[in-house]
Amino acid sequence: DTAVSQTPKYLVTQMGNDKSIKCEQNLGHDTMYWYKQDSKKFLKIMFSYNNKELIINETVPNRFSPKSPDKAHLNLHINSLELGDSAVYFCASSQAWDRGREGSGGYTFGSGTRLTVV
Amino acid sequence: QQPVQSPQAVILREGEDAVINCSSSKALYSVHWYRQKHGEAPVFLMILLKGGEQKGHDKISASFNEKKQQSSLYLTASQLSYSGTYFCAGQGGSEKLVFGKGTKLTVNP
């Protein structure tokens, strides 16, 4: 009964290849995110979708393209992979804060995809 | 605007207390706290939304100052399981949640 699941967990690929990471959440949350965590542990927002609509699109190379077929899924496709793309990519989801709902407002993260470009 | 965390690292013995601070140059809508253990995903600890708010559970608590620019996370009587990297994250006017650089906490026996 994993809340936010990402696949694959590890991805090793050559420069120039195209790859996809999939994310699914079963929490009924309206908003989903992609974060990138670099080797120094810095977590940086890339994209956010609310009910399949793109609401945050940070300064990310357009080789990165998110896609949300429904509010429970958010995938990330990366074209022409570069060495600098190596990082851990986290999917997350959240629901708006609700006074009566313990834990609401917080982000639930998937277990991450460690991408290594060689 | 990225919140600034301090200290960058803390080493404690079991049973000792720690305080991690988080500072923003602008007032925030909310501040979140997360803990990430090595090789794992960040885990949500708590969210604070009101100036002057204090909240917590068990031995982990947090405060948010009246101006909503400073938050602190308090870890009392630390346990080995508290080890990890603690992140504060601030949400300003937009939907975006921006994470601080993290504070690495090590609890030794």
C-alpha cells in the first residue's frame, strides 16, 4: 500500500539517451511534484501539477518534459541525457492544509530514482 | 528565495538536545520541516502556518515567529533514530515550496 511510488529506483544510461521516470500516488492528493536532489543534497523544485494542470515550471532545460495523464500520475521524460542530469529525482504529492486533518499540507515523497548518466 | 538553515551539522550524544534554525528574508505563508535519512526519501515532520505558532509531538517540536520569517526545530532527549538530515522548507506567495540546504544531525551512543 505504498503511498507514492516511483519507477525505476535506479537508472544508469549513456549520454544522449532518452529515459522516463514514472510516478503514481494513491493518497487522493490533488497536487504532484518533481524535485531534483543533487550530490550536495539540495532539493530543487522542477515541476508541479494540480489536477493535471501544470502550475509550476521552474527554469529547467526543455529536454525535461513532465506529463500528467490523471491526477494520480506524473511522469518525467528526459531527452538527450547529459552528465549533469545525474541526480536523485523525487516525485511528491500533497493536499491543501486542512485544520481538521492531521498531517495535511505536508508533502509525501516517493522513494526516489537515482539517475546516473555515463 | 531559499531559507537559510543553521547550523549545517550537529553531533550529539544520545539524550542531548538540539535546535535547528531556519530563516527567511521575507515573511512566509508556511514553513515545513522534513527529515531525510541516508538513501531514503524526505519524511514530513510538521507544518506551521501561523505567526507565533508552536507545535510538536513527543520530543520533536517547532516554532514559527510572529513575523513568520524564523522557525526553529527542537529535538529533545535525542535518540539514535533522530540521525539524518533535517530540512526546513518555506512557502511564499506562490505555490512553490523552497527547501533549505539542510542540517545534518548525527546522534552517537
